Amino acid sequence: MKNYLLTVTVAMLLNGCAGQYKQSIATQQGEPKIKHTASDVITKAAEDEWRVVNPQNILKITLPTGATYIELNPQLAPKHVKNIKKLAREGFYQGTSVYRFVEGFVAQGGDSTAKKIIKTANKSLLAEFYLTTKQPLTITALEGDGYAPITGFLNGFAVAQNALQTQTWQVHCSGIFAMARDNDINSAGTEFFITIGQAPRYLDKNITVFGRVLEGIEHVNRLERTARNNEVFNPITDIQVLEDINNSDKSVFKVMKTNSQAFKNLIAARKNRSEPWFVHTANYIDVCAVAIPTKRSE
């Protein structure tokens, strides 16, 4: 009986220590104590924890089944953002197509003939694989992973950094927007792609990533996989800068600020799921598994 009581007592102490240890680790990491679900966090986020996306930095890609909206990332790839807006405004993408579709990987579009005349934009650009800063750039950080010492979020985009936080790049999560290139790292300029399916993180720092899908990824997923005789393969009606067409498209998007307390709460809620269905939580989440909340405000 004494041995039994001793065993129970030790077990209770160990369990208590484990709980205190887990709480201590959470406190050391600065994580808020969250019992709400991710849905609760998003619903209860204050209005000032959302930002309105500048329509100057939104592309509208009109596809056969509807429109896909892309938020561009001028902080990390300003030259690519400026160039694709020039291409859009000169009508370069009218009559082009999404000519390459790899299941679970990418949908790639543009001028498959490479013969279309460019009027004002550049045909190719210097690579912007990452932004270099003299001082460390602060992000909402997670733990690192196999692809980068530091990962996290910056202004609504999933990013990674070197250990000194002086190199920052957008990572290849599902739904990112990037420029395709040849072997020459400075050959990208007009041919874009959107990732679908699993996150191909091995492409990080090999391609310029400069945006992400805000809305309409379903229209990318509905594209044809193979060409049909006498039909244009996945035609693109147009790519436009949203600000230029605000008379015909008054879409307004809001994104949760990724440096807000609400977003930090969301990370905590996603790391350790509180829903009754879950019997195990990992106390870990990777950068591509935290969906950045986006909504229409009208």
C-alpha cells in the first residue's frame, strides 16, 4: 500500500511539474495563454488589428471561372512589383494564358510564345530573391525550420530570415505569387506562377516571390490540366491593377495585421488546438500552416 501511495504521489508530482514546465516554456517564449479556437480569435479581433490592402498593390487576374486577387509585396521585391504593374497597365497579359499546370505544384501563366511585344515594362529583371538590410528587420517570428534560421510574418506575408535578420525573403507557401525564370537568375520578367497544393519551400531564395493570393485561389485550381484541340488553354482575359478599375470593381480587402496581438493569439491557437476533437497538440507550427486572415470589407 505504501508503495502504491508513493507511486501515485510521484506521478502526481511529475504531472504537475510537466504542466508547470509547459507553462514556463510558454511564458519564456512570450506566448499568450489562449483557450480560444482560431475562429474565435479572428472573429474577436479588434477593427484596428486589420489593415485595408492598398488597391495600388492588388492585381486582378480574370480567368475562365472568375477573378483571382493578388496582393503584391513591394517591400521585399519593389522592382518586380513595379514591372508587373507596368505590364498590366499596357495590356500585356490580354490574350495570354495559364499555359503550364503541374498538379499539386504550380500554375504558370503569361506569353507562352515569348513573342509578344513589351511597350513600357522590362522583359527581364535583376533577381530580388531577398531583401538585405543594414539593421535587423523585426518580424512576428516563429521557430526556425530546416529551410531558414528564422521564419515568421511581415506585413501580411509569410517570410524567412537569416540568423542576423539582415536578409528577409517571402517563402513558398501555397498561394504565393512569383516570377518564373530560366537558369539565368536575372531572366525573370513576365512569366508568373501561383503555387498550389503543398508548399515547395526548396524553391526559397531561388525565385523572386512578390505576392500572395488574397481571394480566388479556387479559380486557379479549376484550370484545365491538359489542352484541348481548337481551344485556347486556360485563357487569361486580363490582368489589371485594382486601383485602375475601381469604377467597375469596388472590391476592398482587409488583412489581419501580422504584428497585432490578435495575430499572435492566432499563432498560439494554431500551435495548440483547443477544439474538443483534438487529442494531441504539437506545440509547434510552421510558417506555411498559419493562414493569414483576409476578408472583404464590402
